[in-house]
Amino acid sequence: MIPTPDLSHLKREDYDHVYEPAEDTFILLDALEQDASELRELTPRVCLEIGPGSGCVTSFVGSILGTSCLYLTSDINAHASLCALRTGRQNKVVVDPVTANLVDPFRSRLYRNVDLLIFNPPYVLTDELEVVDAQEQGGIAGAWAGGTIGMQVTDVVLDQLDELLSPTGRFYLVAVKQNDVHNLQRRVQEKFNVQSEVVLQRRAGREHLFVVRFMR
Amino acid sequence: MVRLITHNLLACHAKGCTTNNFPLKLQDVVVEVREAEFNADFLRGFLPRIEWTALVNAAKELGDTSLPLEMPEMVDDEFLKNLHHVLLEIHVDEGAMVCPNCGHKYPIMNGIPNMLLAEHEIG
């Protein structure tokens, strides 16, 4: 059993700006824990989490893989970058956060160099314009507003998957039923021949949550 | 924190800036050295992913000349110790990274680089 990261240093004010870990975070932790021994055997050197929010997930991965891996995070919300850094320190994991739009500044240097890519995206169904506004503002709404089928931001990352994943790379993605999980898996398979499977799913209140694992 | 390992992975991505956009030049930096746990396997595994000249030059800009100009074929303990220090223990807490091509300035505050672009700068 890998303990959930200590988040006691984060206060109410932090959660005014940064997404507070919830069921979607915990299902992702559970999926990663389930794969912990496989992940250790793969010896990933570069882990990149998009949208770390509080930094809970990356710190958790850090407690699985220790100092054998570099932990990068990229968040459009500068407050989230700071929280990711602090949560790393609180849990003795060195996290290197970057404030950026998705993977933009890493695209050339991390070309097929990401061993472990993680994304709990803004998957909630909203108006399309709401996504654009939320991302531009870089605030907490950017953590959930996802467009008409909740895939507006996720689609951008899926389109870049082939240029991100290393030959042994894997990608863990959180989704909800309304995102049409089967369809998104099929699209990635057709486009890049990257295989995927649902490694965990559960209902949490009104949400039906999935964790999809993509592998070359 | 912008450690040199991260600096080695970041390129300018402003609109139209596709050549000579790496490595970013460190400017007005405040540097702090923080000890990190040594892990030889990680260093050996990460070595092939480093842009060597960029790392050597960035270290030099920060006053560290312990790395050889060419990546050595034989990796010994002393080399790994120096590499560990340069990649993982030198932190840029404040300052900026400037694109050598278009001059775009990415600020570093509280050890975090801000790589966001304004809407008209997005490619």
C-alpha cells in the first residue's frame, strides 16, 4: 500500500485557485498503484504530468519510483505549479514544475522522450467558449471545463501523443463516460497505432470515471 | 525550480520561432545549491537524452566548469558526481530565460519558469 501524499501544507486559500484532489484524482492514484511493480521494472527516466493541480499525483508517482526518474509538471495555472513544487517537498519528492500551456515548451526536446505521461484533464461538459476563457484565465475553471463532450483539451494532447511517448512510454488518462472512451481509444489506435485499455473504472456520485492506459 | 536538467529540456515556442530557439540563455539569475540524493542509475539512464553542449554552456554561465566539453565515452564515478551536481543540485530561483533567436523572455519566479505566451505570440 502506497500512502496518499501528505497535502496538509495546502490550505483553503490554495484550493480557491487549485483543484482539490477528489474521486477523479483517487482513481488515477489507484490505477498507478495497481501498476506500481510494472512501472518500477520499466525504469522510466522522464515522467511528465500535464495539469498537476495540487501536485498530488506526481508526488505519488515519486513515492513509487524514487530518485530514478525526473518529475516534470506543466500547468497553465501558476498557482498550481507552486502547489506541485510544495507538495513534492512535503513528500520528499523533487518536482520540477513549469507554467505552460500543455506540453508546448517541451515539444522539441521531449520528442518521443516521455516515458510516463499523466493527464487528469478538464473533462466536464461545458460550452466550447467556456473552455477557451478558462484556459486563458489560467484559474481553477481550467481544471474542469472541457467543452461539448469534455474532450476539447484532451484532444490536443491525444493529437501529440505519438511525438511525446518514448518507445516504451505509457500514458495514463482520466476520462468520464460522456467523453466516449471507446471512441477516443479507437481514434488513437487508428491514427498512431497506439494500443490502450481501460485499467480501472468506477462510479463516483454522478460521474462514471475511467482510467485509460495507452502503450506503444 | 529551474534546475539545469529542466533548462536542458525547454525551448522557445513563440510563433514562427523554430530555429536556434534552444538553449535559452539564462539572465539575471539568483542561484541556490540544494543537495539531492545521488542516483547513478538515473544519471546513466538520462545521459543519452541530454543536449551536451547546451548543458556544459549553461553550467559555465552559472560558474561551474566541472564538465568536459565532449560527453565522455567512459563514464566514471567522478564524472557522475559532477554531472549529478550540475543537473540536479544547481537551482535557478529567480531570473529569466531568453530565446537566442527571437529574444522572447521567459521569467523565472520562486523557482518556476513561466513559459506561457500571449495570444498573439502563439504559433
